[in-house]
Amino acid sequence: MAEVRTIRIDSNRPAPRRRPDPVKAAVGARPDRVAMWAVLLGVFLTVVAAATGHA
């Protein structure tokens, strides 16, 4: 039989602080920059597809 783990929540202690996620901090601060890179990537892929396509 598998052992059941019990978690006890102690309300007298403050929760430990987590370190902020560096990716979320970088992306969350500049969503317009992420959108710009997405548009530029789309334009680049369109140019590559048009240049290498065989009609």
C-alpha cells in the first residue's frame, strides 16, 4: 500500500518568500517588445518562404 502524506498548515508562521521568476519579470515588463519580435519573426518567415518556394 502507498503511504499517504499529510500536510499540516500552521497559521502562526508566515509563508516563506519565493524568489521572483526572472523570465516572468523580463517578459511581463515588456509585452510590446515580445509582440514586436513575434511580428518580425512572422515577416522573416514569410520572406524566407517566398524566396525558397518553387512555383
